[in-house]
Amino acid sequence: MASYKFKNVFIADSYSIAGPNEVKGSIKDYDQIITDYYFGMKTFEEAEEKMQYACLDNLIKNNKLNKVDLVVSGELSNQLAISSAVMAKFPIPYLGCYSACASFNESLIVAANMLDSKKIKNSLVLTSSHINVAERQFRYPIEYGAPKIKRSTLTATGAVGVYLTNYKTKIKVESATIGKVVDYGVSDCLNMGAVMAPAAFTTLKEHLEEFKRDPNYYDVILTGDLGRVGAKIFKELLKVNNIKIDNYIDAGSLLFKEEDFAISGSSGPVTLPLVVFNKILNNRKYKRILLLATGSLHSPTSVNQKKTIPAICHAISLEVEDDLS
């Protein structure tokens, strides 16, 4: 059994920062927008640190949090160096999580379990990514000028922080399914949609079976960053296995318009929460929301050694209430 329900885990607030490419899409209103990838700093890594810091700082100040019991975060830098550098500025207990682009959901699951077991009363969950940090680490530096191919994605730039609490709010973290690592033998790191689509299917199938739910139980089901190529493969897997879904959206396909970027879409752990907290939760028709965060678990070394790429997907279910009376 990899699925769990939560009784007393709620989202009280969020803070989002987005970069120049992200505001070209269908989402225009973020808490903060950066127009310079250096964000006033000397390096791209320092720029990503500054985004994370701004999210945490604003959540703490906006909610007058005198005490934060725990921060859980994850991103794409080697050894979570960016998150660690940020947390050195905050005297708060910290847990780092890495599931590549599924790191946000993994962090939520860790924090939610701590809250649900009443070990803590509040937690801040954080993720980020930066195009010039991640592309240099996993693909090619932007300055190199390597052309993007149709099946590839582009790393999103931004950061999202979330304030979790055991006090009731209108957004409940209702349940979670912890994913299993799957490897379908794909070795093309430029086609992460093909790498991650089987993991998204595996976790969705287990989530629905273990909770005995139909896909239509949810008003919307979102994958994290499969992109248009991966989303197509995901739909084909559903069709072959006789799972019919009419309420599906891929955040990676939504964040970047196809006409602006001749690629599959957006990737990066910040892709899913940028879409969720700045679009999906602003739409009142979505009351039951399933988030399938997907992660490609490769490294530059494993890719250079021609290894096949494993992937994972973690699921989080949110429920939205309009009336708290």
C-alpha cells in the first residue's frame, strides 16, 4: 500500500516567482516576475537562491510566522546545493528532497506526514528551477547554442513556496500516493516525456485502484512536465489499458505556448506548482484536483555512460472548499 489519506493537512498560503519565458504563456499573474535571469546577482545559481529566499521570506512575513517547525524543499542542483545555501540563512529545521521534477510533490508528502502525525504544526514547502542552471547541468549551456529538437523541453525559471498547516483552510491536502521507480528502457535524455509517461501512468493506476476511485472523481488531473510528446504517450498508455480520462491537463504543455517555443513544452520541478497555484486553484470549477508530479532520475554521468533512464511519479490530491463555516 503506497497511498495514504490525511486528516489535518491544509494549505494556508503560497508565493510564486516566475521568469521571462513563463509570462509569455497563458498565466500572467504571479506574485513576482523577474525579467533578468541574473536577478541582480553575479551567477545564475545565486539568482535561483534569491528566488527561493524571496518565497520563504514572503511566506514568513505575510503569515507572521514567529516559528516555522520545518522547511522541506527540493530542486535540480547537484547535492541540492542551492536549497542548502538558502537554508543557511534561516535558522529553521530543514529536510532536502530529490525526485528531479517530482521533488515538489515528494516534499509535500514528507511535510504532510509530519503534520498529520502531529509531530509539527506548520511547514514551508519549497521548490525552484532556473533555465541556465539546469540546462547547463543536464543538457548544454545556453551560450553553447545547441538547437532544441521537437521532443525536448525547456527548463522553467521560477520558485514556489507553500505554507502547510494543521489549521483548517479552504485547500486540503487530502491524500497521496508514493510512486515507484520504473524504467522502460528509454535512454534519450532529450525525450524526458517518453521517460516519465510510464511512471505517471503507473502511479495514477495505483492511486485509483488503492482508493477505489474513478478518474472522474477528480475535476482535473494534472501531470507535471511530460510536455506535449510525453502527454501523448501518457494518453496512449491510458487508452491501451482502458482508462478513460476527459479531465486531463499537462502543466508542461500549458506553461509554454507551442507557437512561441518549437519544442514539447516546459520541464523542471517548478512547472507543476506554477500552474497549480497561479491558474488551477484560481478556477472555481476545480474542487478535486490530482497532481501527478513526474521526475526523470538521470544524471549527466549516467547519460554519458548510455544508461537507460529510470523515472518516478508522486501523486497528491487536493480538495477545495468555498465555505469553511
